[in-house]
Amino acid sequence: MKNDRDNNRAWLLSGLFGILTGTFLALGYQLEKLDRIDLSDRNFLLVWGMLIVIIAMDTRYIWRGYNLALEGRKLFGFIKLPVYQDSDLPGKRDFFVNWGCMILLSIPVFMAEFPGFFVYDAADELNEVLTRTFTTHHPLLHVLLLGGTIALVHKVTGSWNAGIFTYLVLQMLVMTAIYSYAITYMQKKGIGKKSRILWVLYYGAFPTIVMYTLCSCKDGLFSALLLLLTVLLAKLSEDPEGFAANRKMMALFILTATVMPLFRHNGFYAYLVFVPFALIHFRKRLKSLLTPMLIAPVVLYLVISPLLSAACHVSEGTHHQEMLTVPIMQLARVYNYEKDELTAEDIEAITAYIPEENLEKYTPRLSDMVKLGFNNDLYEKDSAGFWKVWKKLALKHPMTYVNAWMLTSYGYVYPPAVINVYKGNSMYTFTYEESSYFGYEVEVPGERKSVLKPLDELYRYLSIGTFQSDLPVIHLFFSPGLYVILFMFVLFYRIYRRKYKGVLMFLPIVLTFLTVLLGPTYLVRYVLYLWLAAPLLQATGRFD
């Protein structure tokens, strides 16, 4: 009977994985090629169905083989799984060796991209500090750290480049220290020397990671802190009593879970949803110190965030468009693609909230130019009117709504997607044409001074060149979609085997990822944590 239940659960989870992955691949292909989903294409529907069945069956086969391999047999008849055994050997020396190696790997990139990648709203954040005019648009903690450091060093040296470089060096030291902490944890889980070298090179040299380790945007620090939180959750899950008895470890957990959302607000929502799952998982230990430890970051965030705003005299304003990206884009797509079917009353209602000049700037994959003109004042007075017209048109044009939403998010789940959402947008030193994988440049007042031109050209090629179309197979490893599918494959397997400890540790990452599906577009910067946390899937493979 137990075997039957296990087999049914395995088919259920492998079937769900097949449905999701097959859907991502099928719909992603159409959205990439046609800018819409065409359900009238019978061949497409046939391929979609076949993908689901094939992926589900292959997944069940692989899981069955992996189960046998865990029992000592060879996977697929020739692959012998490595045996990981916990080790007490790795310590401070290993941490500093790993950290030092990654710092050394950063030096050539700094030389090629001096003073570093100063991009993605960096100039705006610096200007807030220089003018002492703070808003809620950017996380205040990041604004103060970035702008304060650069302004202070500039005041001492007279060089903006020196300020940018100093800030990015400090950021690099923090982020590589967190990477080293993760690798040291994996060493303690027994990953071995070869895997250790592999992951040091991965964290220290893989371009996607290095780009953000040396980039001024808030997403790098946020993702690194989310990685640290994941490692701490792994330690907590494997030994709750020992974790609760270690005051330093508990303090680090509270600090990490509190500071992490201060760099990206969606991290707070993800952690807030995570807490009930954690309390349920640790329900037999709720009388211990774990309960206040899990809840404390929520309370501290709610206290610190408004205190920072008050201390800096933040101009609150209203930015409803940041939360309403999806419905705004849905109305914009209906306006542009179904205008002939709209009544004068519908058009009047839409343009009252979204000016016509912004509606006409609609592009399927990026909401910035549309939401920029959103009438926040009117929404404050009459939000019901917005939702009334939204609901009315949703009933009339459901597929248009689906297309509008998926075109701003499918790049996260479709591995071959070419990330070029900024195509045609002009920056300080270039115009996006072939790719907008990464921002690459140095915004004013900084100025690039490269002394390793070949490496600089490589990063330019990977960031805004034709890399994604030139090398489609290698590009898959640079695509968030591949990592999403990898995480689903592993976590669904763990749910099937009821290894919930190995799922709980990744839950904040999963919940954070779900928030970006409702965001303004698909960019690597929003999901860097997928790359950072992927190695932990190996180290926790035998997590019980």
C-alpha cells in the first residue's frame, strides 16, 4: 500500500512538472516568435501535449533511476552517485581561502571595467544623497550606502570614479564573503575538493554573477543576502535545537532576514508569507526560541523602514503603478490591439488613468513607458473606477489580458528567450539593439577607464552584443528559465520523497521569484538569486 501511495505521488509530481515545463516551453516559443499565444494552431496544441507527456514520463524515469542509485545502483546503468558525508574539517581557514580566491578573480574584471558597473538607477540614487531629496522609489538603505559612500570619497579625493570604485569594492567584499560562507557550508556537507574548486570558479568567474557582484544596483546585495538566508535555513532545518542554542547564529539569521528586504521590498512580502510555513514546519518546537527568531525580522523591518524614512524626511508620494504593472499593461494592450471594439466610455475610462500619449508607447515586454504616466491622484480618489473598467474588459478580452501579462514575464521561464526588453532605448554611451542582458555601462558622473580592453569587449558582447543569438546553447546557462526548471525538478522530487527540510530552505527564494512574475518586465537582475542558490541543490541532495 505504501509503495502504491509513493508511486502515485511520484506520478502526480512528475506530471505537474511535465505540465509546467511543457507549458513554459510551448507558450514561450509562441510568445518569443509571435508576441502572442495562438491556440487556434492545432499543430502547436499537439506539440504542447506531447511535450507535457514526454517530460512527465522522462522525469518519472529519472526519479526512479535516482532512487535506485541512492540504494547503491548506478544511475542509467553507468553513473555512480558521489557519496557526500558531513565533515567537521572545513573552518575559518577554508572560508578565507575561498574568499581570497574570489577576490583575486574579481581584480581582472575591475581592471577591465574600472570603476565598475555604475548603472540601473545608480545616478538617481546618488543624486538623492547629493540633493538631500529622498523618495520611496528606491530602497532608502541602498540609497544611503551607495550615495553616502560615493559622496564621501568624492569629497576627500575629488574623483567620482574613486567613490564608485570604493563602494563597489566594499560591496564585492561583502558579496564574495557570503559566497565563501555558502561554499564552506557545502564543504561541511562533504562536496569534495573538485566541487569546491568548481563552485569557487563559478561564484568568482561566471559572468552573470560577476556582473552583479561588481554592479551598483541593489539586486546584487539583495540576492547575496537571500543566499545567506537560504544557507542559514539549511542549518536551521538540519539541527533546530543546535541552531536555537547558538545565539550568534540566531542573531545572524535575524540580521539577514531584516536587512535583506530593506534592499528590495518584495523580499519582505516573500518572507512574510514564508513565516507561517516555517512555523508549521517547526510546530513541535514553537515553545523554543525559534518562534521569536522567525517573527523578529518582520517586526524589525516594520520599525526600521519608517524610521529611516522619517530620519531622511522622505517624500512619500504615491507609486501605485509599481503594484499595478500587470493590470496597467493589460489595459494598454486592449487599447492598442482591440481599440475598434472599445466604446467611447471605455476609452475615456482608460485614458483617465493612463494618458493616451503613454498608451501609444506600449511595447509588449516592458511597462516602463506606459506606467510612467499613470494617474496616481485619480487612483487615490477613485480606485473603484479603475478596477471597474479593468474587470469589464477582462471579461471581453481574456486572451489579450493573458498575452499582456505573459509577455512581461515569460522570459523568466522560457530558457531560449532572448532578453532584449530595452531594444531601442538610448543610454549615456550606447543604444540597446541586439541585447539588454545587462546594463554594462558607467553612468554619469562616472567614466569607464579600462586597462584590459579584451576583457571589457567580452563583457560588452555578453551584455549588449549578439551573444544570445550567436551561441544559443551556451546562452541557456545564462538564462533564468533553465534555472527555474532546474529548481522545479529538484524541489518537486523532494516533495515527492517528503524531504520537506530540503524544500523549506528554498521557500523564500521561490516566493520571491513568484513576486517578479507580476513585475514590469523580465531581467536577470531581478532573479540573480537563482544563479547564486543553484549550487546548494547539490550540497543538500541527501538532505533528510
